[in-house]
Amino acid sequence: MKKILLLLIVVASTLFAQKITVIDTVNATTMEQFKVPAEKNIVIANVLRIQINASLLDASLNPIRECKNLFQDPSNADIKKKTKGGRGTNVQFAVFETIEEEGTYYVKIDIKVKGERGRGKKTVYYLVNVKYPEIVAPIELNEKGYYYSETKSFSIATVQFSNPNLYSYKIFSSSGNVIEEKKGAVVVLDSVLSDLRYVGQKIKVVGYYNGKPFKYREIGSNEVHNTEWEILIKQPKINEFTDWRNVDNKKEEPVIISAYNYKAMKILYSYFGKTQSGFVVVKPEIKGFSLTSEPQGLVINARPIKTGSWLYVQFELSQDYLDGIEEYGQVDAKIHVRFRTQFNEKIDRTYDATIYK
């Protein structure tokens, strides 16, 4: 019974100790400095001496830290000068704070004052409701990533953050190195998406306000997001266009090509990638090119030609070889094309056709 009574006394004492009177409520945004009181300053009249301390408390009234950024006018030194004759002066003051996490907080202000009519002390509390900012426009990124040479930009600007000059962002490589660092709320990925070094990597983009990443909500949503995104940079797929049959494509029927169909003596290559708004087309940049034929000596003057977004592999049929074929005769031919592209992709393909004279 004594233990129960003791427990009740402790609980009652705790509840009594936590009972406070809130003077006013302040609504604030994370990472934005706010003022307590929100509007006018606290004013105390007829002051001869004053001591003010403020602290930030959590929702359970547990201390978080002492508030260091206080405004007081006049200062304690000036109060001494103003009150040398024994007449008090008016003192106004306020507290400035910045909080990084959403939640309910309290600012506790302890005031000790000596006035014309004696000494006094008082503790006042202000309730502070802190919310994450709302993003101005939804950030829509392709979860599947972006192809090399695509363009993409998005804004991390919020409705509540007051200083547009405090936004910035960094882009990191998969190894954690900073690729790009810029000021402003608009994140532009174009230069990184056009850099061959990062194809096949997941880059990381981090948005900052006042030098720190932040959390946000979309307008009308309760879901909280971080200003950090991973984005895959993809290699587009190489495509070919030719009248010849690729021997790896078993579904294609055998083809017959006239020996004098000069337009058929070429193969077109280009990289394609289907995007959310269309396509990207990238011209292959090649090295180590070779083209050989079966029978040997059938194909001559093979050369790669770059035109627009295309790589043309052009060649001719040897007239000397054709002269050895009887009129209306034919020959089964193969050509082997090899080169390496800017993506370090090795292309090694074989095509066949029946050449009809």
C-alpha cells in the first residue's frame, strides 16, 4: 500500500511539474530561422537590471539546448548607463532559433528583473510547431534511369524557404567523388548525362539549403521525402539497318541482292534509346574498324562514314571478281564487320546474302 501511495505521489508531482502556461504559438519551417515572439518583441517596463535566459525544449519539455541568439535592446551595459539616476528604462527582447526536424517544441524564457518597485522573476513558454517545407513543383524522375545524351533538369525550390540564394546541389559518382557542384535551386543533369565516364553508373544527386540536405513534402501530401536521389545513366542500344541478313537473326529469310544494287552495299549503325518523351539517337564513334568478306576479294573499298547521327559502313563489290561470274550467275557471300564504339562496346557481326549477277 505504501509503494502504491508513493507511486501516486510521484506521478502527481510529475504531472504538476509539467503543467505550464503557453503565452503564444509560433509556426515555423525547418531550417528557417524563426522569432519568438513571432510578431512584436517582449517588452518589460521600468527595468534597472535584467537577466534573460532561453532554452529550447522538446514536446515532453526535455531540454535540447540553450538558445544563444537573443535580441535585447538596450543591452545590459546600456541599461546601466540609462539608469544611473535611479529611473528604470523599457527593455525589449526576442529569441531567434532554427530547427532542422519537424515536430512540436517549446521555447522557455527565464526572466529575472530588478525594477523601480523591487525584484521579480518569471518563466514563460512559447509553443513552436515546426513543419517541413513544401516543394513548389513535384520532382518526377524516371526510376529506370536516363540514357546517355538525354537532358533532364528539376527544381528543389520550396514554398517556405525564404532565401533563393541558399539553394545548391552536388552530383556524386558511384565511388562518392563530387562530379559537379552548383548554386541555385534548379538541378541540371545534362553535362553528366553527356559524359561517357559515367555511363552504366548510378550517380547520386543531393540538394541543399544553407549547406545542408533537407526534407520536404509535396503540396497536399503527408509523405516526407529527402533531397537525395540515385539516377542510373544507361547506354542506348546499337541498331543496324541493311539489306543484308544478320546471320545471328535466325528468323530472317535468306536475301538475294543484285550485284548492281549499289544502295545495298552499306550498313547503317546508330544508338537508340526510348525515353519518356521520345528517343535519343547517338552516333557511334568507332575505332579498330575492319571489314572482310567471303569469298575473299569479293568486297573492296570498305570504309566507315559518319553522317548526322549515323555511322555508314560502305563498300563495293570487286568488278574483277564479278567478271569471273557468268551472266545471271550467283555467289553466296558473307561480310564480317568489326569495330569498337565510344562505349567500349565491341561490335563483331556477320551478314550474308546471295549476290545475283
